[in-house]
Amino acid sequence: MTQQPAPIARDYGKFFDDIAGEYDSTRPAYPDKLVDQACQGLGRRDHVLEIGCGTGQLTRSLLARGLHVTAVEPGKSLLALATRKLGGAGAIEFINARFEDVPPIHRHFAAVFSASALHWVDPEVSWRKIADVLVPGGTLALLSYFEVEEQRTKDDQETMLAALSRVAPEVAATVPSYRDLDATIAGAEQRRGNVSALWAWLGNHDVAQDYAKELFDDVQVSMIPLIVEHTADELNAILRTMSYYPMLAPAQRQALERENEAIYERLGRPIRSSTVATLVTAHAMPSAAEH
């Protein structure tokens, strides 16, 4: 299961700092094709901001494209690991703080990036502050993975959800139903008038704000469908990095890992799921600073 239940209190984001090493070793990077697309129009040495850099999966890709990155991350352990990994990789400045608490740098950045992190920021602050730090017409680029329903993997995904329902029904009840790819694309298209509403719908996050539609335009969505396969050990390693994991009692954690092991043994092959690597971009309106 790679889609987090919602809503979840934003304080659960602190959990990732306690498992920085595990998070870094299990979470996938983002496809170069999407990163290239997100960086269209940017020149080498352009100054960009990354919100919630974590251990630096996306950050490394931005540095490799010659960008000057200011990376904001509230987790001390996550940031320490990113600093070790990215030393000498390019022009980078780290800020150990929540994005809400970073002093604004008015109209400074050519782009703002965030990969699977923006939902941990207070939405009453995030969209306005992003617009404020972007140059007029600057790019907002959001990346994440979202699970979808697909015939080749439907049985495996339903089996995993059934296991979660047996072990932790209160958590399973918060997991949104999977949409197929066509419905995901159509729903995103319907919400392009407000980037915050689109992002909220894709990830089932409570980040939609009406005011955001006055700050950004030219909202675009790109998706790369993927089928991923995991052994039981690999799936359990990912499980330990999920935001709902701290909500489980120790006995539930052990039971869910045993369920995954049993599924793997029954299938006699890797456990499959379908996901889409997703990029959403928008541009700051020239008048955004007036709002």
C-alpha cells in the first residue's frame, strides 16, 4: 500500500525524521522524464526552492540539472542525511525549518518544487507563500506517486487492503478507493482551475484552498503509469515508512507483516501494484503578490 490514509494530523510528518535511513533506502526516486518536464524553461544556475527535501531524492536530480537549490526540511535527521549524500553535488543551501516558519524571500525563485511533502504544510499558508516567493510566471512543480486500479494488479491490491482491514480496520477505513487511470486523468482535468483542489483530489489530502485559484494559472498534469513488484521483505520495508505506521499498535504491525509474508508465499511471485508517477505544474500569476 503506497497511498496514505487521509485525513492524518500533520504532526505525523515528524515520524519520517525518526526513520530517515529506512525512508531513504525504500522510497523511489522520480522519473527523469517528469523532472525534465518540471524543469522546462529553467536555466542552469537558476535559483529554485524545494519544500520538504527529505533525504534528497529529488534534490539530487535538481542539482544534476545545474540548478541552485534552497532546500527546506524540518526534520533534523532527514536533513543530516541529505547533507551527507549531497555534499559536493552542486550549489545548495539547506534550511532546517518548517516552510511556514521560513522568512519569505519576496519574488526570488524561478521555481518551487515539492515531492510528496506539500500536504504536511499548513494549506492556509503554503499556496500564498509559494506564490510570494516565486518570480512572476515562476513554476510550481509538485511530484508524487499515486496508486491506481488496473486489471493486472487489482487482485493483489485488493488482497493487501483486505489484510489491512483484518489487522487494522480503523486504518483501512480511511484508505480511499482506488481509481482507474482514466478516472484519475479525467478528475484531474476537471480541477485544473485550482491547483490546490487538483492536488488535494489526487492525493486525498486536505490542502484545497479557494484563494489558490487567484495565485496560479496554466495548471498542467503529466502521469507515467507503472507496475511495481515487491517481495514480502520489500513490501514490509515500505510499510515501515508509511505515515499510518505509527498509528498501528505493535501487535498490529507484526500481524500486518505476517499477512504480507503469507500473501507472497501464496502467490509464489512478487506482489504487484499499479501506480502513476505524477507531475503537476502551475505558474505564478504576475498579480499574485497583490492577493
